[in-house]
Amino acid sequence: SEMHMMTEALRSFMLRVATESDDEEAEHFAHSHFLMNFATQAIQRVCELNQTVHGYADGRQRAGADKLVRDAKIWTHIAGDAVQKMKAVSFLLK
């Protein structure tokens, strides 16, 4: 499913960036900035898919699924704003 694929891609990307960060000899590129941008999009998408699957079980809206989507959009919006996206691009241009 798409939800599982997005979660695994995010986990894999995060582990790669963590491994690169631990390597003192490696050059540190914009991977951490790209990780933050990808994480923002992945979290929002997974929460939306969760709401589709669990949000209206038995014909009633589930408050937990709705809150998860709302919180994901609010908090990831703060972390994944346009300035953060441009920082990633600026590291590539150096």
C-alpha cells in the first residue's frame, strides 16, 4: 500500500542521513534539508491515507483520525515552509 511505501521510504532516507551524519570524513550535502522536506510531504500523505481508511468507519467521523491529519498539517507546515525548501536548493548551488 502507499501508506506502507511512504513510511518505509521515510525510514530508509532517515537512516541514510543519520549514517552520513555519523561519518566525520564524508561531505555533508543538503540531504538533511531534503529529508525534512520529504518527511513533511510523506507525513501529510500518510495521515490523509489513514483518514481515508479509518476516518469514517461505521459512517461516523473518527476524531482521532481527524486530529492526526490536522496536527500533521499544522506542525509540518511550520517545519516545511518555503524558506526551508529554498535552503535545500541553496546547498546544491554551492
